[in-house]
Amino acid sequence: MKTYQSDASGGVNKINLISKICLFIFVVLTIQFIYFGISTSVQGVYEGDSIIFHIPIAQEISKLNFLPANLSLGLGYIPATAEAILSLFILLHLPLNLFNVLAFVLLFTVSKKVAESFGVTKEMSTIYAVSIATLQSVLRWPLTQSADIWVAVFFLATLYFLVNPKPTNKHYLLLGLFSGMLVGSKFSGLPFLAILLIFFGKSAFQKINIAKILLFLIPLFVFGFSWYIRNYILTGNPVYPVGIFSISGSPDYANLGSSNWSIAANIINNPAYILKVINALLSEFFIWVLVLTLPVYLLIKKNRDKVLGKLSIIGILIFIIFIFTFPAESIVSNMRHIYPLMAILVLQAFIFFEKRKLQMAAFSLLATIFPLMNLDYHPKILMLAFIPAFYFIFK
């Protein structure tokens, strides 16, 4: 019995140490990003989407012009809540390259809160939060003005307020705020919010009054649906410039129903294209790509844990949305659109391996350090070496 207690104590101490190492890595990265965010220019970093439409839209909003910016491909019509935040950087004369550095810090913060709300211990929640913030794909974008890290922040914040309902006006106001920002940052935010409400909304909206419903709906419409209403009034298409089958979009923008637009369409037309998808997943998420197998495993094993079941279905639905609605072009870069998916599945892994905290912590530290080694962009051979390691750790 004493030996068991000693081993358990040793395991806790090791987890605490790993937690501190992960936190140290995050702090160092944050300081580094702040330094480069201040010392570099937008032109110096030069990320295409940031230059082409994120910054121009933010510049228009900074002038209190919420009408679509006159941009090619109809890109001025995209939901622009994230760009509204960027406009504050413009108005306050803050370095624009700090925009996603703030999102990077918020991603860590909200990820930790979400993990704790699902019963993950304090130390393991810190490890989880660092794991999400240091996904290889995330680390590529902190010095840009892309909205994708913000989408992950709003997604996780919405999830947090849904699974932790409190009978206060402030709670439902914040839930509406983050829900609206999720919907208003990207078109994909709309189905993401719908999925969260379907699986976690019932408990959050039990026994509430009209006042709380209004406190939820008002920011949801102001920060979220207002962009879609604007587009519908101006074009008759709420998701313009995207064309959806019979609903026309921008003539220069692809239609979701076209035969070569989506990832799924390319796989159907050319099954070998799935190798490019796997290649992109490995390149952007390295050994964390293994969590994509967990929902399938749990469904095959008919796992009865309701929380794990919900997370499995949410993960599968987000992946389906991704492959059917996001373009196949620039597949590696487009992996940034599934940050919410990876956050859900990594959380699922932390919950599933709750009885093997030390192994999970060690694996997470390995996954955190791995992208920092500055290896080649496609380290597939090295990736294969971690698959047997994963098997022996968790068998």
C-alpha cells in the first residue's frame, strides 16, 4: 500500500513538473510573439489573406463603414466580427501583428477553462491548453491578421458557457456575445454554433426567463447575424460571395455545388486525393493527428460515456462540414479551419485517458516540443516513429 501511494505521489509530482514545463514553453512563445509582433511590419510578414481582405475590411470598419468593402471575389461580404476587433488595433495605433498574438493568449486561457469545466484537473488543463495553443498549425499564424485563431477562441468560449450554465444575466449576455462572435467571424461559425446548441444547449436554457433569452439573442444578432442580414438585403444571399447550389454568389467565387470545389468532391473524383489530405493533416498537426481516430474507436466500441459520445459526434460533424464546404485548393493552409475540431478531439483524449494522466501528460509534452524543433515542413518519416510509441504508451 505504501508503495502504491509513493508511486501515485511520484506520478502527481511528474505531472506537476510537466505542467510547469508546458507553461514555461507557452510563456516563452508569448514573449517571442510579442517581440516580433512589435518589431515586424505587416508587409514584412506578408500573409496573403491578411493583405487582400482582412486588413482592408478592418480599415473600413475603423471608419464606421459596415457596408461591404469593394474587394475582388466579393470578399468584402464575409462576416467581419474578427475584423471589427482588428479595427480597434487600427484606431488605437497598435501593431497589427499583435492581433493574433492576443488571440494566441486567449486561446490558451479559454482552453484551460474549458478543460476544467469538463472535469480535467488543474495541471492537466494547463497541459491541454498549451497543447492546443502550440499545435503546429496555430504556431504559423500569430503574426498575421487571419481570423482562424479567433474562431477557435469564440468556439471554445461558447462551449464553456454552454456547459457551465449560471442563473445570472451576465452569463447569458456573455453566452450571446461569444455565440455572436463565433457566427460573425466566419460562415463556418453558423453550423459550429448550431452543433454546440444541439448537444449542449438543452441544459443551458432550462428554466430561464424572457429577459435572459433577450440578453442572449441581442448580442447574437448584433455581432453575428447582422452580417448575414446585411448580405441578404444587398444581394439576396446571406452567405455571399459563396454560391450554394441554386443561390448565386459572386461570379468570380466558386459554388459549393461545383464538382471541383470542396475536399470531398476532389476525393470522390480522384480517390488518390485523400493522400494529400492525410499529408496536410500530418504536416499541420503532427502526432496529434492520431486523435482523429478516437471518435471512430469509441463508436465501434459503443462507449457509453455520454460526454465522450457527444464529443465524438461533434468532432465527426465538424470534420464533415470541413471536407464538404472548404476548398480543396491550398489544403495544407486550410487545415487552420479545423482548430475547433482539434480542440474537441484533444479534449476528448484527455478525458478518455483520465486514468493515465502521466502518460497523457508525457505524450502532450512531446507533441508540444516537436513543432518547436524546426524540422522540415513534412516530417512524415519521423511522424511514423511516434505511432508505435503511442501504442505502447496507451495499450
